[in-house]
Amino acid sequence: MDYEIRPAGPTDWATLRDIRLAALADTPHAFASTLEREQAYDERRWRDWLARTAFFLAWHGCHPVGIRSEEHTSELQSHHD
């Protein structure tokens, strides 16, 4: 099986939402949030989150199968300026 890891861009917000909600439903103990909380997020909330956090999506063919994130912080950014 071949997988491809790609950074999520602004137009990937719905894919991010779908894979994140599926992960929360499948493995709720692995997250610091809940499925119920994130199901209530609107499009703007998903887009804002994507704008401030580096998300990477794992793809198997044309299907998203995994997610990874790294939140941007001012401390990290100051070390790279």
C-alpha cells in the first residue's frame, strides 16, 4: 500500500473536518477534544483552525486516511526569525 503525506491547504477544510471527526469517533481517548464539540464547529471555525495550525493529511489513493498537526506558536516562530 502506498501512502502520500501532503500539507493541508485552505481548500482542504472539509476533508480535514471529515477525517478529524472520523478519528474522534474511532479513537476518542487519543484526543484532547470530543466528537460532540467538534461536530458543532462551523466552516469558519475549521478554516480558522487550518489557518493557524499546520495540518498534514495522509492519503491512500484519493482517500484521506490520516491526520497530523503542529500548532504554530509565537515561541516557535521567534526562534526561526
